[in-house]
Amino acid sequence: MTLSNSSDDAALRERLLSMTSATATNMLNLRGYQHQFMTGALPIQTGGRACGRAVTVRLGPARPDLTLPQEARHQEPLWLAIESIEPGDFLVVDCGGDVQAGTTGDILAARVKRRGGVGIVVDGALRDAAQIRDLVELPCWSRGVHGSGFTAAMVCLDWGLVVRCCGVTVLSGDYILADDDGLVAIPAALAAEVAADGGETELKETFIRGLVQQGVPIAECYPPTDEVLQQFHTWKHEQRPERNR
């Protein structure tokens, strides 16, 4: 059984999903990882949230000698990557920011979903946005949308290697956490730590937001004072007693 199929991995992904991409980005910033948020990737479906292990693909500018004939398309790295996807995986496509043609269309996206993929991000353009928008269980992000297939401007180079996606270096197996704000790549070795600290941060901010909504001035609760932190810990134990025994 691979890591992406394990119950531990599924539980970790759920814990990461309890936080926003902004919180996860801050957790990584505090650990010296300052360039993990994917700048410029926009959601195709509003309200989509996903967390999964990166399966990476790299495309480059078209070259006739690297383009496979139509009957051999199933040997393209993009096809191979999609057929490698396991439940909980997240397809990450490096197009170098090129939006002159679309990459993954609705048919390939449907295959990603069928294999258990949880999301797609393309550092370039997607095709068939209207149809992909209907795949509500497979949220997607891209720099744009284009009607042409990728062979009009690009060629598949490889998959499973380190890529650059929307300004972030992504390793195969990184955790990709995504929401309406965007996506953040979390190194696998830090994922459990980020999940623990980020979950605590989300709870703390929920508590502080409640104080603000009750009329407490910002200067008295954010950043939290020692008194506010003590109130938070008391509140946390009252709200989630089963986790604090």
C-alpha cells in the first residue's frame, strides 16, 4: 500500500483541510519556507477546497521532434501521470506560465476524478472550463482558460520530477492545500507539524473573531494578549473536551 492510499495519509489530509491556505502559508513562512504559495492560480469552481499529494507533470514550448503522433498519445507524460494517480493525489502541471493553449480538458479531468484525484492546478491554461466546473468533486485552478489543446503551443516533457508551478518549487509527494484564495505546497516532512500548529491557529483566530464580533476592540485582542490567550485555552477546553483529556 502506498502512502497516498494509507489511512494515516487520509487523516493528515483531513487535518490540513481544517485550515486555510493562508494559515498554512504562514506556518511555512515561520519555518523559513517563504515561497510556497502559488501566485496567479485562480479557481475554476468557486468554493472548492482540496488537499492531496502532488503528482507532477512538466510541459515546454512545442518542438516537432518531441511531439508524439496521435496514435501514441497514451505515451505522453501527462497521460502516464494521470494513469498513475491514486486516491488523494493532486495533479500539478508546470507549463512555465504559458497560456497560449489549454492543457487538461474535461475528458482528462474526468479521468483524474475517476482515479480518485482530488484536484488539479495548471501553471498555464485549462480547456473546457464549463464542463470542468461541473466536476464539483474535482476543484481546479489555473492561470486562465484557452480553447486550443496543448499541442498547439506545448509538448509534454516528463512527469514525477521537481517542477515549478506558479512560482513554487513542487516535489512529487508534496501536500497541495487549496481553496478560493489559492494553493500552497507543503513539504511532506513538514505536513504533520503544519497540520498541528495550523489547526491550533485556526481555533485561536475563530475565538478572537468571536471577541471582535462581540464588540471587543482590536487593540485589546489582536494580537492576543496573555489574558486573551488564557481565555482562549479555557474556551478551547470547553468547546472540544474530548481532545483535551
